[in-house]
Amino acid sequence: MLQRAHDLPDATVSVLEGILFLAILLSDTVYGRLKLSGGKTNAATA
């Protein structure tokens, strides 16, 4: 759909999907490291 709407080649869409996938992985990692999930705190790190 994106290819037809914006006249993009196949490789461009694959690159955009890869960037989106990496952004999701990165955001999940940052979310866990900043302890925004409200999980238990470790006494050794507190």
C-alpha cells in the first residue's frame, strides 16, 4: 500500500520496516532500563 501511494521501490519499504523494528526493540530496552514499568526494585541497586 505504501509503495503504490508514494511510488516507492520494494527495498525502500523493507528499509522502513527494519528501522521500525529496531525502534521498537530500542524503546523496549530503554523502557526496561529506566524502570518505568513499576516493577520491583533491587535492594543492591537502590
